[in-house]
Amino acid sequence: MHACNPDGVAMKPAPFGYHRVFSAAEAVDHLSAYEGTAQVLAGGQSLAPMLNMRLLRPDALIDINGIEDLAAVRTDDEVAVLGALVRHATVEFSPTIAARLPLLTRVAGYIGDRQVRNRGTIGGSLAHGDPTGEFPLASLVLEASVRIAGPAGHRQVRVAELYSASYTTVLNPFEVLAEITFPANPAYCAFAECCRRHNDFAVVSAACVGDRSPDGRWRGVRIGLGGVAGVPVLAERAGELLDGSDLADRDIAVAAQAVLEVIDPPDDIRASAAYRRHLAPVYVRRVLTEMRDGASTMPDRSQDTTPATNADAKPEAQR
């Protein structure tokens, strides 16, 4: 099957073959048969524009939307697992995901527009590797890992090790990102981003998570930034500076300045490197302040015992 309409008139993309598969193993087989010249089709929200502009000219598309297992949401006492085909809209509105991964729910509403969120998938977002992407940043802060299916079986890769450069992952051309695993998350979180237009690509984004003890001291604070390097970055030392603190304004100010140690912002059409360097500590202060101020009103999710469920996975209704 080639990129033509029913009348045989060529469409915007260059010609390509098309294969719809119903298991990860079948997808891997097709990718291997094309020897690295095929692309995986999930939501297609980034792939389709690149095909139309002929920035990509794959020999074939391997459509994985028929793999129902990859649209499942599973939770237990230890982890939450999202299949690669879980749509942005599911992440945004699922009560199960909101209870277990509130940061993920929070960032989903910032992605594109409603049409994009109805079709786009979390696995596609992670595999695409946009350094300004909301899901890669949130997954990094939440210490997620991905399960990758390939010719040799499955392997697990931490999101912190998934990206080697902008839009570049460690997946090889014969592999499929199958699911994302999130460990038990901290009780509190916050997220903010600066965009030139509503829901545009982020100029700078910041996310944080942490736990507050009964005496008001904070532990396990993790701070991440997007749009400030070729990959999303974790400001580890900044988080360590806040360990045991009450997130007083002076503590937050010191941590916010510390994030400058780990960023290397680009110059591009959206903003200069200098402007991004200015914004990074500003947005870190904002998210840390929001997390601190919201802790007294947010429910404590550290003891959440949401039962295991697949109720949020409705693959047929979402396609």
C-alpha cells in the first residue's frame, strides 16, 4: 500500500508501504524486515507533519494501534504501568492516573490542542524525544523507565538514559517502545512552562516533586527542566540543597540559582539562550513555591492504595 488516495493520486508524503500489526513481536519482525528504513506509527501527531514535509521518507509505516495490550493502564502497590498507546487525553482525564501520577495528569493539559491530545500517545511522545516535550520531562522527574521490545527480546531503560541528543533516543531501528513504568511517586508536585502562544512548544518548562514530613521538612525533592538543553535535564544538586528544608523563600532562591549549573540552552526561533538562562531559575522558583504553598491543601497521596485496574484503557474508543 502506498501514499495515494483511492483515485491513485499521490499525496503529500513520499510513497511508503503500510502494515498494521497486532503484537509487539509482529511489529519488530516488520521493522527488521525493512532493515531500519521503516517507521512506527502510533498517534502520528509528530510523524504525520514530518511525512507531509518529506523530512522523513520511510519505506513503510508499521501501525501499532492494533496492539490492545499497549493501551492498558495497570497499577499495583509498587508501580503504575502505562502502555505506549495510552493517549494524552487518557492521561489527562483518568482518575487512576490522577491518583497515582498527578504530575503526569498536570502536564498532559499543556500538550498541543484537544485534537492532538485525543490522538497522541505517551509512548510516541517519549520515543520522539522533543527536548521541550512535557511527557519526557515529567517521566524523568518521576524516575520512570521504559520497556523496549526488540529482536533479542525486551530490555528496560531508565528515562534518564533514554536520550542521547535532541530528538535522538537509544532505541535502534528494529525496536518498539512498549510501556512506561513509574515507581511510587512523591505526594506533591508542580509544573509550569513559558510559551510564546497558548499550548505552543515550551520555551522553558519546570517540574518538581517531593514529600513533606509531619514536621514540615521536605524530602526527595526532584527538579527537572525542559527546553534548556538538547534533552530534558534533572537538577540533582538543586534538589539535594532542599533536603530537610521547609522550602523557605531563601532555600528556594538558592536551589533555583543552582539549576544554572546543569543547563545549556539553545538559541532558536522561539528564544535566545540568554533569555532561557534568565527564565530557568524564575520558573524553578515558581514551581517550588507552588508545591510548598499547595502542600497544606493537597491530599497526601503518599499512602495511596488505588487498586490494580485496566479500566482506564479504552483502545477501541480512542482510535
